[in-house]
Amino acid sequence: MTGNMVCITCRKSIGKNGYKIQCAGECGGWAHLACTSIKKEEKIQKKKLKWICPECEERDTASPGETSEEEEIPMKKMSSKIKKKGSTQSSVLTTEEMFKQLIGKVSDLEIAISFNGNMMEGIKKDLEEIKKENKNLKREHEKLKIEVQSLKNEMAILKIRL
């Protein structure tokens, strides 16, 4: 089930048997424990930890004054394991930097979708032309079959006369 999940923090795949936690906020996404401020031992000791990712925390989805039996562990900063693009040092990405990266990726996806849409239109036109050509070839084939049959009949008649 979680084998196809992607960590909301580092965007890498979450393995089936890896230590992970689900955001108790609005997004409900999953993260590697190593990408959060939670230690593996804490997760093992307290099965029902309540963790809120930075994005949900910023949206302030938690209702004021709400109490829970679960321990809430908000993540104030992104893990230092996230690196800025092209950087050799580990550095924390700010929400603004992450948002800018996300906007860039969305823009790239929009371009790819537009390109693929244009390609699909071209392929549809080519397919329509191929269908027309196929239809014409079928008609020609039927005509040739009739002509061949007619020639066979004429040959049979000529053989009988000889």
C-alpha cells in the first residue's frame, strides 16, 4: 500500500517496510521519519503520534483549544536533509523557496501537457488519414478480387473451348 507513496518532505518513494508517519493535517500525506523531527524510538514507543507537516501547520488547520489523547509533534522546519538545488551543503529550504520550486515544476508540467496535447492532435490527424487510406485500399482490394474472379471464369471458359 505505501510502496507507491511519495514522501511529502523529500519527494522520494516510501518503502513498504520503512519508518513513516502520516500528516494529521489537511493534506494527510506521508513522510519518512528521517525527514521529520521525530525519532524512530518515539514512533515505536507511542504508536499514535500526531504529526503535522509544515504546510498544514502554516495553514493552521488545527482548531484552537482542541485537545487530543495523541501527542502532537509539529515540525517547525524542514529536515536538514533537504538540499537546495545545486548546493553541496545541507540547508533548510524555506516555504517560499519550496513554493517557487513547486511553481516552476507546475509550469514545466503545463508545457509538457500542452506539447503532448499538440502531439496527440497531430497523431489523431495522421490516424484519420490512415483510416481513409485503409478504406480506399479495401475498396480497391474488393475490385481486384472481383476482377481476378472474372479472369478465372474467362480462363475456365477458354479451357473448355480448347
